[in-house]
Amino acid sequence: MKNIGFIGIGKLGLDCAEVFAEQHTVRGYDIYPRTSDSVKVCDINELVNQSEWIFIAVPTPHQEGYDGSVPSSHMKPKDFGHDAVIDAIKNINRYARSPKKVVLISTVLPGTTRRKFFPLLDSQHQFLYNPYLIAMGSVKWDMINPEMVMIGTEDGNPNALASELIDLYKTIMANNPRYEIGTWDECEAIKIFYNTFISAKVGLVNMIQDFALRIGHINVDVVTDALARSTMRIMGPKYMTAGMGDAGACHPRDNIALRWLAEEYDIGYDLFDTVMHAREIQAKNLARFLLDQSATHNNLPVVIHGKAYKPDVPYCIGSYSTLVGFYLEQAGHKVVYVDPLADDPANVVDSVDYPAVFLWAHNRKITYEYTGDQLDTQPYCVITPGSIIVDPWRKLTSTAEYEVVHYGNTRPK
């Protein structure tokens, strides 16, 4: 039995507190009157001082008009409101007469905890960020049957407090979930992008519905059911490694063509333009990163390791490598490629006998791992000592001869 306190026992917090109360002593506090048969509702002073664990479950609302119930896409973007979380932290500092284990479960954007919340908490207290995957109408079931439990620590490494929290959850879980431990920022990102992945899926299937109505002879369920059963690539882990952008002879051209179809049938929006625009800006961002690496290391030339759209094939049609190269050249930087199979010989060299910033565009293990193929991409040329390898797949390691920079990993080393 643990003594647990919930600051915030409203729409979601009360159900969560009552789940814990089935196995532990739980107190709850809210700025509004609340009642419960299993949670002792009390003042903030009692809650803080009689609880070993304090869960902050207060709302982080948007401003009025930003909840999606009315059109808002034309309005200026706004962050969540943080006042309730800040007040909860200040109350813990004010009333605590001994160290507390503080767990924030409210949803916030990546970077918020490190920037706004943790600096406010007195140093005597321990802190974790632990957002829940729960939904109205099924909160109690969701809480004890989660797909995963996210636990954020300051440095992203498991620590004693995270282990204690896992042990605490084991006392209430009905399933055996996986526990994902990362930095506060990573867990903030996991939660928010989990939700937006769902939004993207709903938007895509509803878009198919719109096309079915405009074009005719299409039952949207036939299409979406077929896609839902496609568990290798669409509904599985495939394509869930960030790296080089979507490429090849099919995917980019399909999105480009669907832009025309959306206009032809007057769907009223162009999701494909957004997808392709994002792809282009992502390539431009990568090109800028390569230029920054070049400037930082005595203006080394940039070499793209792999020109074809993926390893083991010669075709450069739809290549993300050449898209990155386009932005490098647009910035006035000469680009060369090294690729033994590329069917487009322009700017392709066989060897690089000078230090350079290499973009490691190809990683055949990631590309073909779903087939059972575990072989890594072998260097297409000798990597001259003093070179920098920018690895967007984050799989290579530095050696005495060259430094590897993991694009997409900003954790301090």
C-alpha cells in the first residue's frame, strides 16, 4: 500500500485516482468540489504532506475556439495553457515538509517540461513525466490496459524512481504493457505524436471517403478494409525509422498525381500538397545541416553516399538523395555522389580521395530488414580520414579515422 495524491480529480484524474485506490491509499484535491467513494477528497496541504507519490493530473487546455469544435485552421497557432500545472508545482513547493515523488501526467508539447516546469520544482523533490493513453468513456479500462507506459527522466536513462513507478503500476495493471523510458522531451513527443498519428489516419481514411463520393463506383470500406489488413508496411513497424524521405518511382509521383485528382474532383483540400511540401522542406533542412557541418569543419566538400533512390537498385527516379543535392546546389555548394549502381551518371564518382562531409543516404539493412536480410550497406568508396559522416539512420559509430554525426538525435553525449 502506497500513499498517493492526485492534484486534479476532474474528468480524467478522478477515474485514474480511483483505479489506484483499489490497491492503495489515495487522496485527491481539485479546485472544484468533487466526491468519490474510494478517493479521500481533501485540501492541498493534507494531500501534499500525507502522500509519498503526487500525480499532477490537471488540464492543459487550449484557448477558447482552439478545441476543434469550430474551424480554427485559419487562426494563429497557440500552445496549451500551463497555468494549472504551474500552480500545482507551486503548491507542492509551498506545503511539502519532506521530499516527494512528483509525476506529471498532463499532455504538453515537447520541450515544455524542461523549459517551464522542472525549473520551478524545489530540488528536494524527484520528478518524472508520465503521460497516459486514456480516453473519455473508457478511462479506467485504458489505464490498466495500456499499449505502453511512457516514463520520462531528465537524461532519458532508467533510474531508481522510474523503476519504483513501474513497480507501482504493476500493482494495478490488467495487462503486461511495455514501458518506454526516454527523456522528458521524448515522452512528451511520444504522447503528442501518438495522438496526431491517429488524426492523420482518420484524415486519410475520410479523404478516401470524399473521393468515393465524388468519383463513384467506390465503397470506401472495401478500400480501407484492404489497407487495414496490410500489416507489413501500412499498419506495421515498417517505415517507422526516421531518415531519408519517401522516394522511388511510385510514392512521390502518386502524391503528385493525387494533387491533380483532388482538384479535378473538387475535394476542397489538398492533403497531398502538404505531404509533398513537407518532404521538400525536410530535404532542405537536411541540406542545411550538411552545409553547417561543412562550414564547421573547414568547408569540407559534401559527398552523398548513394544516388539511387535506395540501395541495391540503379534507379535515380524519385531519389531523395538528388532532392537533397538540389538544395545543396541551390545554396551554391558543389555536390558529388558515390554510387556504383546509379543509372544517372551526372556528378557520380567512383572514389573520394579527400576528407569530406558524407551523407550516408543508403542503409540496406533498414530498407530490406522486413525480408529477413540483415546485411548492412558497405562503403561505396574509401572514407578518407578526417571525414564527417552524417548518418540519418543513426546506426554508424565514430572511429579513429572519421566522426559520425547522428542526424535526428540531439541528446547530449
